[in-house]
Amino acid sequence: MIVHVGSLEPKVTGTVLLLLEEDQVIVVDPGMVSAREVILGPMASIGIGPEKVTEVVLSHHHLDHTFHVALFERANVHDYHAIYRGDDWTSRPAEGYQISPNVRLLETPGHTREDVSVAIATSDGLCVYTHLWWTEEGPFEDPYAPSPAQLAGSRRRILDLHPDWIIPGHGRPFRPDVREPAV
């Protein structure tokens, strides 16, 4: 479930995702929105309070994707190299880490060197939440990417998975064109 579709104009907000699988409640990128109720309200409408969230994934450490992480104080927080909970820090590589049977992390540096993407197997096919694309419309050349070549390689890696949907960091899901050049 997309809790909030991110935008770049007129204000910057991040796309926030909620995944429910078995006994796990996963929030991806609880970042900048106009008020915390933008995140908590849709969750409450289906009976999920912040205390029920078991996992939070941060695609990268920019504030527009992390701002509301503290709403979920009981959750394990995942990033590119560790799992955090309270004052516990467990180092682990993100690559291939299975958060649940149908949700895994992929190391996909591009927007930042520390990016992770979230691969989600659903009944509608493979969805990938990623900041390798800001929106379907662009910007195609990421102005923050430390390495355009690295961004291109990570985009190609995601497209080679043949996802049915890309869920970008600041926009609506879109069906990728696998013929799209990586940069």
C-alpha cells in the first residue's frame, strides 16, 4: 500500500510505502510529509498504529526519506549496512537481506553511495521501491548522484530483474521500459 505518493513540486515529499506480510508490518521511507498524520492516518484506517510496525527500511539517509523514522520506535530499522533497534546496532550487508519471505533489500548505489532498493514479490508481479528514479518523468540525470556510471549500472541491474512496477522515491508507480537506456 502506498501511504503517500511523494512529489517534487510544489513541496518536496517522499513516497512512503506500507507492506503487510504474515506477522510483519514494514514501512519504507517514512520521510518528509506535511504532517505525521499523512503517514499515520492511512495506516490507522486499516487498523495499524505505529506500535505495530515491526520493520522500517530507509532507502538512503536524506532527510526527505528519514524524517519520521522515530514514529516507529519499536521497529527494526534497516539501511545499507545495519539493523538498528533502540540502542542495538547489528552490522550486516543489505545485499540480498530478506526482511520477510517476499521482501528483500538490494544494494543499488546511485542517488547516493548508500542506496538500497526494496524488491517486493506480489501477486501482481515484482515491484521495486527505489530512489534510482525520482519520478517516472525524471530528472533523468540525477543532480545528486556521486557517479553517473554507478547510477546507470544500478538502474540497469533493476531493469534486468524485469520488474512489473517501479515505485520511485518521489512519485507514482510506473511500468518500466526495459529498453530505456540506463543513463
